[in-house]
Amino acid sequence: MARIVSLGSALQDIYLIDHDDLAPTTIGDEAIFGKVLVGSKVDIDKISYEVGGGGVNSAITFARHGHEAIFIGNVAKDSAGHAIARVLDKEGIDTSYINYNSNKTTGTSIVLLDSKRGERTILTYRGASEKFDNFSEDDLDLIQPDWLYVTTLRGDMDTLLRFFEKAKTLGCKIMFNPGVKELEQNKKLIGLLEDVDVLLVNKSEAAKIVPGVILTELIYHLNNYVETVIITDGAMGGIAGNGKEIYRFGIYEDVNIKDATGAGDAFGSGFLAHLAAGKTFKNSLVFASANSTAVVSKIGANKSILTGTEPLHMMPIQKV
């Protein structure tokens, strides 16, 4: 098994769950939670306290898969920060590299979830996970990881560059799942990609990095920068190539989506967890899809993350 560092955010997710008051209303091409009136008091069916954030979700996948998982992220010394640390400890994740912020509270997301339809809106206070310039790339010298898995650092390209360059000097491989703030800085992002071994983006994100409309165009262009590229396309599945083979894949199962929070994290970390365990490129894509499917089947961004020991069935996937 591998030693994998998860670099990213840590959040407390507070779910406000209801079956009728959060029913969406369509206005033009957009849907809004239309039954909540300004000034009203709404009774909710259920409240649930969870933990999440890209760094936390991915670390849990790696740990459950049997890898040595290390989390680097920011929390505060408050009840939410302690809750996150307890979950990570319970999962067997190394928490010794957590940074405790004394100036802000732990990041928190309020998830308004329509339990009847599985649709949600997320209100996020980033708090301690708003900035990452306090991260020290020298931690990697102590950890000596095999892989560095990075989700969005809110557009902090300088910190990303410091960690990527350090990882390369250590012979550590990098998987990167950039966010909105990184995608807004196209030239700097492309400059970072020369150090990346695996890139995960969705179709619209890929089109912000390179020209192209269809998946095959996008992946061929992205392969000029990164050897292994995965582009997801929602219910249409996606496409993935590693410089030797390209696969077009569908979804693992058509399930009733209860909560889509964490689906992307489950896919990306699921792929790397399987690949780092010595599985084939194709089988890693199947597990990634299965892991994502498991997560959306229940409420919470990481409760249903798989261990890699579950029997899996095949899914629509073919070599291009």
C-alpha cells in the first residue's frame, strides 16, 4: 500500500433536511428553493452534523482502502474542528499535520437538502479553510509520501506551486482536482500541470483549460500537458486516458441520488486509492465510479465510502 497525503479543505457539514418546504420552484432556466419565504419560520424534518471538505473526504477514502493516509489542512480549536479531528482519528488518518487557526472558526457548510428529490443548495463559510498560505511544503520532507492528492486551494497558486515542486524533488506523484478559483487563472494553471501525473476535471472545467467541445477533443488536448487525464460528464459518465489507452465510461449504477455532496471527491480519491494499490487503469475507473455511486446513495459526503474489498460488477466501459 502507498503513503498518500491529502491536501485541501476541512469543513463541518450541517444538513437541514426536509421533504416539502425546500421543494424547488423553477424560474426561467433556474430552480430555486421557492417555498421558503422571507421572514417565515420553517420546521425542518431532520438536522444532521457531518464532516466534509475535499481534503477530509479524500483522506477517508485512502484510509479505508488500507493506505497510509495523511491529512494536511486548516481547522480551528473549536467544537467543529475537534469533531473533524475525531473523525479523522477514528478512520486511522494521520492528523499530526493539521494546522490550528486561532483567528477564525472552522469552515462550515449549511446544506439545504430536499429529501424527496435529493436536490440541495450549500451555504459555505470557509473560515479556517479560506486560505492555505500557512501550509509548509517542508512537511513533505518529513512525510516522504508516494502520492500527493490535491483538491482546490481556493486559487492559491503560490502554495500549489511550492507543494508541487517539493513533491517532484521527492519523487512523489501528484493527482490534482482543481476548483473554480484555479480554473480562473488559466495560464498559471497550465504552468502547474507540467508537474501533475493525474488530472481530474469535469467537462465544463476541461473546456476552460483547453479548446474543445467533445470529450475526445478535450482529452487529447489535455494529454499534451498531463499524461493521465480523467474528464467526467455527469450522468453521461466520462472519458479517461493514461497515454497508452483511452476509455469511454458510463455510470456504475442508476441509483436514486439522496445527496450529491462529495461525489467528485469520492470519484477522484477512489480512482487513486485503487491505482495506488496496484490495480489496472480500467479497474480503477470502475472502482472510482462505484465509490461515487455509493456516496450519493446516502446523506453525507463520506459515510458510504467503500473499502476496496467489496465485490463490484462491471459497468459500461470501452476502449476508444
